[in-house]
Amino acid sequence: MENYLGQYIADILRDASRGVYKDIYGTMNITDATDEISEDFVAAMENEIENFVDDYLMNRF
């Protein structure tokens, strides 16, 4: 999942660095920013992710 999440975030950051936020994000290290955002997102969403997995498993098995 981390690869998918990381790729998704990297795509968003790349789009932002090319668009209207070019001046702000143009010098950003996308790899570092992606790693940091992924870690922060997972930490913030930990309970929701656990609940989602529990629900998925209960419905699947």
C-alpha cells in the first residue's frame, strides 16, 4: 500500500509543482515530501485504516 500511497502523493505534488503553485513548489524535493506526507497521513488515519481493514475482513471472510 505504501507504494501506491506514495505514488499517488508524488503525482499530486508533481502536478502542484507544474501548476499555479510552481513558484512555491518548484524547488521541493518530491521524494522527501512524499515520504513525509505518507508517514503523516498514515499516522493521522491510523484508527480509520484499522477500522477499514477490520470491516473488510469481516465482510470478506
